[in-house]
Amino acid sequence: MHVLMMALYAAIAATVLAAVEPGAETTRERVIHGLKTFGYFLGIGLLLSWILYPVPW
């Protein structure tokens, strides 16, 4: 459930960030920026969870 919520947040945030990207002039550039941002959100989140899993809090 946590991964699903993280993916939902990443999708919403990537959509907003792609829509307001000042450097993108075409729709294709906005879509590419949004997909990269979505991938970064998920990748970094999964990487951090994998690194922090064995840490005994």
C-alpha cells in the first residue's frame, strides 16, 4: 500500500512540475520532463527505503 501511495504522489507531483516547467516549449518536452521526474521520485524513494530498511530505529 505504501508503494502505491508513493507512486500516486509521484504521479501528481510530476504532472504539476511538468505543467509549470518554464524551459519546456512543446508538449513532448513537458511529457518527457514529467516522466523523468516520476522516475526520479520512485527511484530515489525505493533506493532510500532499501538503504534504510536494515537500520534499527
